[in-house]
Amino acid sequence: MIMKKQIFVYLLIFSLILLMPLIQNHHQQIDKSTDIIQHTSVIQSLVDGNKVVWIIYLGEMVVAYPLAGIVKLTGLDVRSVYIWFNFIVLIGVVFSLFFVTRKLVGKTAAWLSVPVTTCCSASILAMFTAGVIFNVINMYIILPWTLYFVVKWIMQKRWPYLLVSIMMLGLFFVFHASGMYLPFAMALFFGS
């Protein structure tokens, strides 16, 4: 019973930390970077039926179509749908980090991984508030699961893990620009 109360308090505090920028900005994301403007303009182009002139990476289009559909179905404005998508991504980050860490290390480490990676590292929240959500998806959802399947393949040598690892690596490479430069940086690091 005490553990359930601790988990509830933990999740409540974590949720308030994540929702505070939204509450402070009256349910609007401030244009702190060109990323917010770029991503919302792509979604708006799809909603308006216009040709998308400029996309930065594949992940932008993968996400833009469903969000444009939600805007059309609900009648909400693009900015509101985009900001709530950002919060859903943060929830996905929490689940991804928790489950991958739990499967590879253990339950205690999994509970610690969530606040340490999301609140102690300014990078996730800074990228979130700057609208750099596709990098967050790539680095904190796709990459952990990719590494999980690579580790499972190395440990068990079962071909389904290898197949999923290759597919996840492919998704990681094309979803966001970080998938293009991170492998080279890692190769330089491990090669030196």
C-alpha cells in the first residue's frame, strides 16, 4: 500500500513538472526556435491541402499526417494539437526508458532512470520546450529500444532480435538528423 502511494506521488510530481510550461503559457508553445514554426507549418500545409514545400527529415512527415488528421477531425488549431503531441512524446519517453531499463537492469534502476534522465538532464526538457521533439523521439524512444534489441541479439543470438535491431537502426537513421551524425560520432569515440 505504501509503495502505491509513493508511485502515485512520484507520478503526480513528475506530471506537474512536465505540465508547468503548458499552464504558464496558457496552453500555447512559445516560438523559442524555428523548429516549432517549421513543424507546425508542415502540419498546417497538410490541413489546408497545400503542397509541403520543405521537410527536414522523414519523421516530420510520419508525424505530420496523423496530426493533420486530428486537426481536421477535431477542429482544434494546429498549435494545440502539436503541443499535446509533445506531451504524449514525453510520456512515451518515460515508458521507453522505464521498460528498457527494467528489462536490461532491473526495477529499481528503471524507477531511477525516469527522473534522472528527464529532470536531471536539462536536454530533454530544453528540447521539449524548444519544439525539438523529433530529436527527443529519436534519442529517447527509438534509440533505447534499438539498443535493447541489439543487446538481446548479442546475448541470445536469436535471428528475430537481429532482424528487429536492423529495422530499428534503419528507423533511427531516417527518422531524425541525429540518426545520421550520432553513429559517426560514436564510431570516432570507440575507434580512438
